[in-house]
Amino acid sequence: MNEEDDAALVQQAKQLLSAGNAKEARGDATGAVQLYEQVRACGRRIKDVKQAKLWEGRAVGNLGTAYNSLGQIERAIEHYT
């Protein structure tokens, strides 16, 4: 992978995160979880370490919030720690 590949993954992660946030705002935390997992997968594929950590971190934080919204407190805690 090169910088162009990373840029495409970052763009994909941005779109997925935005879509996940919209789903969560509409009360669809389950749908948001699915999208946030895809964001995390993008983060894991990014070669630039700083960008990879940034996107994986955003995904994990949002997963914690979504699981909390679903009442799955233990799973939420796993994503916050």
C-alpha cells in the first residue's frame, strides 16, 4: 500500500464514520455498530501509523458509545478501556 491507498482508506473511514454517527443519532445503534466496525477495519489497513491509530481510536470510542446506547454496558466498557 502507498499514500494513495491510505488516502482512499481515510476517505472511506470518514464516510463510514459519518454514516454511523447519523444512524446512531436516529436511534439505530445496531446499524451504527456495523459501520463503526468497518471504520475500525479501515484503520487497521492504513499503513501510516498515526492515521491508523487515529481512525481505529475513533471507531473504538464510537463503538463504546453505541454499545452503551444498546444497554450493553460490559461491551461498552471493553471499548472504553
